Amino acid sequence: MLTALARIPRRLGALVPGALALLALGGCAVKHPTGNLVRGKQLFVAKCAACHTLSHAAATGTVGPNLDDAFRQDRADGVKSTSIEGLISYWIQYPNKQGVMPAMLYNGQRAQDVAAYVAHVAAEPGQDTGALATAVASVSQKPAVEKNGTVEIDADPTGQLKFLASSASATAGNVTLRMKNMSSTPHDIAITGGGLNQVGAVVSGGGVSTVTASLKPGTYTFYCSVDGHEAAGMKGTLTVK
Ligand code: HEC
């Protein structure tokens, strides 16, 4: 298998000098303060995690390549993090034109921060620690419980592809799932199971999405129906008794 770095010159063809300049640029950004890595992780989770797996970021997207696997060989070959960073920042700007990865999801400093974070953790064993461990809000282990027919299951306010609860419970009857989304990443709330599939409005920036259904006892799945979000983990289980 080709390493991620080995693929670059082939794709670039005549553009190689530009690529080398970009790689060199990445190489200059050697000393990223932790703040930038923290921001990079938040930005990665917000816009890249839907499509890519990266274990340190708890990202499980499967549309694009697994970024731990993509850089494992480069790490084993001793390729420097700064070179990997240059490649990632290049990819953010110039993804495969025939591919599905949108270009310029981030630019400038934000692109650099994301690249620095991915280069810092891709194919590295272990988990994020310190400021990086708390960079993104964690999902509550407590289930969201229905009150007066409504279950409140809010979206992660920092734009991660997550609800703040991964499980919920309700009593049978008319149940409304209500999701507030403070982030700028669009989300909805939807419910499926028992032959039912209902989807609420897509909202962002403080908007509220609701979905109401008459539920029999059983197990249902609540999820965000925006492309890639459920696959990235934006879903949970609703138990109706
Ligand atoms: C809509 C899905 C999608 C999103 C969002 C996305 N990517 Fe990708 N990415 C892909 C796909 C698919 C590929 C494989 C190449 C292609 O077909 O474009 C890819 C390739 C890559 C590669 C090259 C990996 C290799 O094997 O060489 C890197 C690095 C990468 N993406 C990083 C990112 C980063 C960082 C972000 C966030 C800024 C991001 N991607 C957002 C789908 C996505």
C-alpha cells in the first residue's frame, strides 16, 4: 500500500513545485502552541469527523479514508509530523477534484490548526490528554428522561456531530423529542423504529428542532438526518416503556 505522502507527487504531476512550497510552509509551523491544537481538534470534530475516522478525536466517519490508517506507514517510516501536517493542509485546500471531499472547509490559520492536530495524533497510540482531552464536550452518560411528554436532547453546542445524551427514556404515548442547536453546524432530530421514521426541521444558531410521534413500548433510534451525521455518531437509543 502506498503511504499517504507517497501519493502526493503522483496526483500533483506538473504542480509539484507548488506542493513542495506548501509542504515547506507546513514545515515552518513546527511549534504550534497547545491552544492551536485544541482549536484544531474542535474544528476537526466540527467538519471532518463526519467523513473520517481518527481515534484520538473519537471520530468514526467512514466516507473518507481512516486517517489513522492513512498515516500509519508514514509514522513507521519516521516521516516527521510537520511533513504530515503539510500534506494535510494541502489536502484541505486541494482535495481530489473527482472526490467527495469539499475543498476549503477551512483556510488560513484554521486549516493549519486542523492540520497540526491531525498530524499530532494520527496513527499515534493512546488518547488525548490535558487540554486536548477536554477540548470537546463529552456526551452525558445519563439518559435524557421525558418530562410531560417531551424529551430534551440538545446538540453539542461546539458543533461536534453529537447529541449531548446518547440514550433517552419515555413512557408510551405521544412523545416529543426536542433538540436545541446552539452551534452553527446544521442539525435536525429524527426518530426511527417500529416502522416509523419522522424527521424534524434542520436548525442551527440556537434553533430548535422537534419531532412528535405516538410511541408504543419498544426501542427506537433518535438521530440527526443531515448527511453523514448519524454515521459520525450523532444518534442514540430511546427506550419507551
Ligand atoms: C464529505 C466527506 C469529507 C469531509 C467533510 C472531509 N473529507 Fe477528507 N476525504 C474524504 C474522501 C472521500 C477522501 C478520499 C479522497 C477523495 O476521494 O477525495 C478524503 C481524503 C482526505 C485526506 C487524504 C488521506 C489519504 O489517504 O491520503 C486527508 C488528509 C483528509 N481527507 C483530511 C480531511 C480533513 C482535515 C477534513 C476537515 C477539514 C476533511 N478531510 C473533511 C471525504 C471527506
